[in-house]
Amino acid sequence: MQQLELPLASPTQGLKQPFKKVILIELWCAEPVFFASRELSDTYYTEGVIGNYALAYALGWARSPYRLRGKATGKPTYISDLTPLAGDCYILPAWSAKGKVSYRFERFNGLSDSYWFAMTNNRVATARQDLPLKRTGKKPNTYRPSNFPQTGRLRLIERGNRFHTLVFGERELPEYIRVGKFMSKVRVTILDEFNLVTMPVSNYESKVLLNSADLTKETNLLSFDLIAIPPVSLLRNLRFQGKAWQIGDFIVPANLGFLGGRRRDG
């Protein structure tokens, strides 16, 4: 997945101040969940978090075609998909409810069992007549490489893991959602509901996960732990200076919104 790099937007542009309703929800993994967070050799690792952009799509707040074709291939559409949500709803990246995530490893093998096969463009050819007409080298057995891995290992979030996150806004939540590259089933449970209290400019510490592209320019970052995953890096244990929102026992930077509260006209 391509890394998304965005400039931070103006602090309050397009936002309704503040959200009236904030809900604490639990996400229970009914099936193993996979994201290609990191790729090391032939192993594809899922980080122990669930990104808020993935949750926005899973909840049906944003829509995107399953397959991108033509010029749209390889170009993220987060700005056009998520910008209309600014000020209407928001969700934080989900963190482990127990502070520790359990994983499982699986091996995949997409190679053919036939006597002869060759790697071609995006697939495995099992007959010589299936090979492309144009070779990339002078040798008779040099063909265009496949863009997808044919063998390897996956580290998935094991079924039964529980994650927590905060939902801002008046959106109705489904009982189940589908998450990740394998569209794994995840149950959504409402745990609590809070009022949002705006805090004055000061130094604060936030224990929740935060999306680095969703912070406003007004928030001065002092220190944090970085989780470098696509499409946007996440922040943990953030110490910041600026206005804050208090939601129960949680503290987050004020004016959070998808892509920093960006609008199409801004």
C-alpha cells in the first residue's frame, strides 16, 4: 500500500465544534485479521493496531471501488473519500484492549502443482502457450516478473483479540464489520458513552492511538512513539501542547478530523 503524505491543514476549518457524542466501542475479532503493515523478505507482518482509515471504510462511512483500474491504479483516494466526513464523524485508530496482541502465522503457496510453470505478469503460467509474446531478456526463459508474491508467510492478528477505540459523531454503528485485506469479520460492541469537554491550551499526555495526518497545525507535538505503517504513521504516548478534548478518562488533541479537518475547497 502506498504511503500517504499530507500537509497539515488549518486547525478548525470545516469542523463543527465540538462533537456532541463520543462512544467507546470494542472490536472483537471473530476471524484472523491481516494487513500488510510490514514486509520483511517473504514474510508479511500485521501490526497490532487497526487504522482509523480502514475502520472508516469498514463502517461504511467512506466508499471506494474494490479494484482500481487505469490511471487510478496505485493512487490512494483517501482525500476524496474521507474529506466529506470532516466535522460529521470521526474514529480513532483502535488499540489492544489488553495492551498485548496475540498473533498467528500462516504460510501461503500460490504456485502450480503442474510439471512445468513459469512466473508471468501477475500470474503463474502452467503451459508454454500461456507465456507473453515479449520477453524481458535475451534468454528463452526470461519473462516479465509477477507483481504479486506466490509464496510466503503471513502474521495475522489472531481471532479473539479485542480492540478499543473512540467514535465521534451521531453515526449508527453496525453489529459486525469486515476489516483488512481478507475482509475478516469483526464484532462491534458499544461499551460506554461520554460527553466531550474542551480543555484550554496547556501541556497534555494522550494514551490513545492517534493518526499523524489527522492532527491540526495548532497541536504542538512534544514527544511520542511512532508506529510507521501505511498509509499513515500512528502516534502513541503523545505529549503535546495545545487545546485538548477530555472524553471520560481519555485526553486527545482538540479538533481531530480526517486529514486534519480538510475540506475540498480548503
